[in-house]
Amino acid sequence: MNKMFKNAEAFDQDLSAWCVEKISVQGPTQFDTGSGKVFPNPDWGVACGPPSLSSCTGIAPYNTSDWDTWCETNCNHNPSYCPVSYCVCPTD
């Protein structure tokens, strides 16, 4: 990762969601030197937690334990596939 975005003037992505818990707090050498970036860097050395999962269930006529499992898996997948005609997930 050293010099990964060095002088990358056109790169403008938000990297704050990257999981970099095993990389020192200072980050890689010259990671973004000369890039002119405005995007946030990852949180170097910060432990990454699991994503918060929704308890999704199947709706009629898909309200069975098999469909509950399918909804739980697919609605919490990244990217999510959670059709409202099959599943419902509570919101906070």
C-alpha cells in the first residue's frame, strides 16, 4: 500500500470504510503524497467490527423458516438483495 495514491490527482473516492486494522496508526509510507485529495483516509490501526445485521423474515406466502433464513442471508449480504415482496427487515 506504500505510495498507492501518490500523485493520483483525479482520485476522489472516500476510503473511510476500508478495514485496515492491521496497518499501523501512521498508515503506509507516502500513501497519498502529492495527490491533492479531499477524500477521507481509512482509520489506520482501528479494529474493524462486524456490520450490524438486520433480523429479516419472509412475508406471506414466504413466511417459513427456510425463507426466513434466505431473507436473513440475502438482506444482510453486501451488496444487499432484499426484495420487499419476499422479505421484511425491522428498522431502528
